[in-house]
Amino acid sequence: MIYANVVNMKSEEFELRDPTKSHENAEQLILNIAQNNCRESYKLLFTQFAPKIKSFMIGQGAKANEAEDIAQDAMLKVWRKAQLFDPKKAKASTWIFTIARNLQIDTIRKQKRQDRFNNEIQAESYEADTSEKMISEQSASQVKEVIKQLPQEQLQVLKLSFYEDLSHSQIAQSLSIPVGTVKSRLRLALGRLKAVKSIFGEF
Amino acid sequence: MNPQAIAHHLDDEIIWDFVCHKLEFGENLIVRTHISLCAECAKTLAVFEAAGGELLNDINGIEMNDDALDLALARIELKDVEIPKAKPSKSEAFGFDLPATLSGIEIKNRHFLGPNVWIAPIEEGKNKSQTYLLWIKGGQDILPHTHTKREMTLVLSGGFKDGDNSYNAGDFVVCDDSISHAPIMLADEDCLCLVYQDGPIKPQTILGHLLKPFARI
């Protein structure tokens, strides 16, 4: 079984932060907002996630002020759509990430004056992304575990492809390794993540 | 369409590029449409998005402006005045109803590519990349041809055989310039595909042009 190999491969340099240890549980904060319009919870959630969204957007090539705006808009959307959040279907970070990413697509598209291509497509995908195709809490913690156990070299490529707006050949250049190596490391990492799907079958 | 019958899926790398927001508009459209039709790839996407969520959680934040929290708290007091958008009407092309992911997409007038082969352009993107709907009459032979650097095809209706492989509604296929092939269309069903290619359309290769007089094209 692939997964057994994965857990045996320790990577010590990398540790995912557990939001439940250092912060209020993010899922609970969103539920508080949904149930009571809880402003205190929103403050905590904003403080926790807005700087991360900003940082992610800057990595994707946004200017600081654009990234700040996307972070603001994404968090506002979190407030307004909190009722749609279902902790059984998604972790808070995944839900917020898909909201931010879809906003980013909208924003970039508007900048490129490509909005003739119908913003409804994005609206629809937003609903789809936030309602159905999410994975269970159990699978989500497996995903976290797989990332934690990835060999450092695979994690590095996975992170660079995610955080930075870089092509495979740019990643290869920045690490001074052949493009083929970048592709094979990424493929291996994705294969390990995907194994979560086959272990649990149904989400 | 029977989702179980989908035999040709998206590569992991393509789904990851979708998560990381690295695809061109046409590629994005094809990936989004395939995922809406394919439970298997939708699950892979869910896993990869969960990975994205974990990586986002792990990122070192960059401090927001000093007044960011005040601004955020003020904004949530504003009424949500977003005007609900009308549900886009179902799109149709060549007599086929298109999947919901293509609703409202602007499809330009179709034009003739060859006997029994028509295309309806959707977008010309960076570096003359093309996104279009391709319609081929059932039973029409396709001349041997190669591809631009990267070409993605999603079968929306009908199907074709290519060597030992059969491609039917919902199936995804990606080709590059190393592949030369001559797909055989199903005899009894017209075929509609959504295609993205990263260069201008070359309907036939030099070989195709040479064969033209002999092939009734």
C-alpha cells in the first residue's frame, strides 16, 4: 500500500501548524459567525487568515495593495457566506482558500478586461466549490499527514508550484535541477496526495 | 451522459495547475467542464484543494495595513447589496445543449473547416492560442495530423477511435506535437468537442495538404 510507505518517510524540517493549538478553532469561529453574527469571532478569523491570503496573493504576483484588497474582499465573503460553510465537508482553511482563489480569478480577469467572458461562470463555480465537492474531516487530516510526511525535495517543489507564480522551468532554474526532475517530484507528491482518495474511497 | 463511462481522465498535474490557478482561460474551461461531468476527477480536485488549504494555513502571513481590521469590521456592517445575478441561459451549439459550465459563454459564429467539419470559436488567447467547439459529422474521416505544442480536447457528444483507444462523451485527451494520428469518427453519431490549443489552428499538416486532392477535402 502506497500510504504505508508515505508514513514511514519522515521529514523533520517541515511542520504544519495546527490552528487549534495556537488559535481558536477556525471552523468554530465560522460557525459562530453563521449562527450569531459573532463579531469577536470574525476579528479572530480575520487576524488569522487575512495576512495569509495577502501573502499568498503576493506570491501569485499581485501588488501589495491588490493583495490587501483581495484579502479584505475574501474575508468579507467569508462573513457573508458563513451559513454555507459545513465543517463536515471542508476545513476552514480549504474553504477560505477556494473563496480567495475564486476572487483572485475574478479580479485578475477584470484587470485583463476579460469580463466579457461572463462572471456568472465564476459565481456558479463558487457555489459548487463551497457546497459539494469537499472532502471529509477524516480525509482532510490524512491530506495534512501526507504533506507532513512528504520527502523534503517533493514538498519543496509542491510549495513552489503552489505559492509562487512560476512555471516548471522557472522552478527548475531556481533550484538548479532539470525540468524533468521538477516534473517527476511534483508527480510523486501529487500521487501520494491522491492516494488519500483511494484509501478512503468515499468522502 | 453516463459519468461511469468516462474512461479518459485529467492528469494529476493538470488538476494541480487548476488548483494553483495556472491554466489559460480555455484550459480552465475544459478542466472545469470535465470535472463537472466526472466524479473521479472531482474527488482528486477535492483532495488537491484540501492540500491547498493546508499549504495556505502553513504560509507565513504578511501584515495587513494598520487600519485593516477596522475597515473589515466596518464593511461587515454594510448591507450586502449585491444584485443577484440572473442564471445564465443554457448555451447551445450545433444543436447540442452544452454543459452548465459553458452556460453564458460567448460562442462566435461557426465557420467551415472542411467538408463535414465546422468550428465555432470561443476565444483567442495569449500567443494565438485558440479555444473552440469542433463539430464533425459522424463517419467523417480525419486526415493524419499533428498538433501544436499542447492541445486539450474534451468530448461533449459522440466520439471517435484513435488507434486502440475509444473516446466518448466526457472523455478528456491531451496531445502534443510528438503525436501524429488519424482519429476515426463514430459512424452513426455526430461528434462535438471542446478544444484548446496553444497555437493557431492548422487544420491540416503539409501531409494533409498533399493528400487533399485524393481525399475529397
